[in-house]
Amino acid sequence: MTVIDMHIHLKYRSSCSNLSMYDLYCNLSVSFNAVCITDHWKLAPLKYNPYQDLKIFYGAEISCKLGDILAYGIKYILPKKKNYDAENVIEFIHKQGGIAVCAHPYTNRHEGFGDYVYEYEFEGIEINGSLDEKYHRLAEKAANSMDIPTLGGSDAHSIRQLNTFGTKFEKPINSIKDIVDAVKNKECKAIKI
Ligand SMILES: [Zn+2]
Ligand SMILES: [Zn+2]
């Protein structure tokens, strides 16, 4: 079993974040085995990870007209633009063998797909730790009805936003490919930390 926070923004990489790598390292709950950094429009890994005992994976958060999409298992990122169509972003991710996860589909504080989530080929739906229970329930309902797994992430931009939700993978995860495969095989789910 592996537990990962699948949605974290780091300082200097996402302009909206105050969370440094040091803060993350010092404050991450022991419940987590790894983290996945998902900065906006940015995929490149940190040049140097001084915290060798913390496993770090990388995805990206991409915006489109309807809301935000989390991409995992991709090599290339689209240039930053405001008005991508959802199907184009999802196709871009799929063509690279990656998975598209609908970030915070129901939300009062982000751009979210709302009921449009049902119309797209997502591999998973996020339970976003920055939101209230009622939004989690709607996201879960969509995941159940679409027969795709939920993924949990804190969407942390600061220390106090850490350690809310994570994703529990049934098998050990050692690479981003393992994450992609596990989600495709529906071998994961969001858990409260
Ligand atoms: Zn977002
Ligand atoms: Zn985010």
C-alpha cells in the first residue's frame, strides 16, 4: 500500500503558493509515503531534491474553459493559455499515455467542471482537501456513476493546508507509471488523513 498526496503546489513554481520544499518536508504527515507536485502549467522536476527520503512524483495542473485538470504521466505540457477546450486538453494527455483527473469538479473556490465532469473521458476524479464535505460527496457520486476511482489531494499552497486528503494505492508505487497504471486499473481511492 502507498499513500500519496496527489495535488501540491510549491513556492517559486506556482506563483500562488507559499509552500517551500523545506516546509513540505518538515510538515508532511507520516501517513504519506510520497507526494505528487502538480504546479500550474509546469512539469519539470526540481533540479535537486535534498530530501532523499521523501519520494516525489510530478504531474501538472492544466486549466481549460470548464475548469482545472490534473495530468499525470505526461512528458510535455501545453503552453499556458486561458481558453483550451476540455476535450483538447484531455486528448493531449491521453496521446502521451497519461491520465486526466478532474480537479475539484464541484467547488466554491476554484474553477470546476460541475456536472460537465460527466461528459468527459476522465480516468479519475479528485476529492480536494481544501473543500467541504458536500463538494466531496458530489465528486464521489460522479466517480461512482462514471465507474472511475477517486484520488485525494490537499491542493496545498501553504503549510496549514497540508495533510487533509491523500490517495491510497493498493500496490506499492515506485514511479509515475505505477500511478498511471493503478488509476487505470481502478486500484486506488481518496482517503481522509
Ligand atoms: Zn485547481
Ligand atoms: Zn491546484
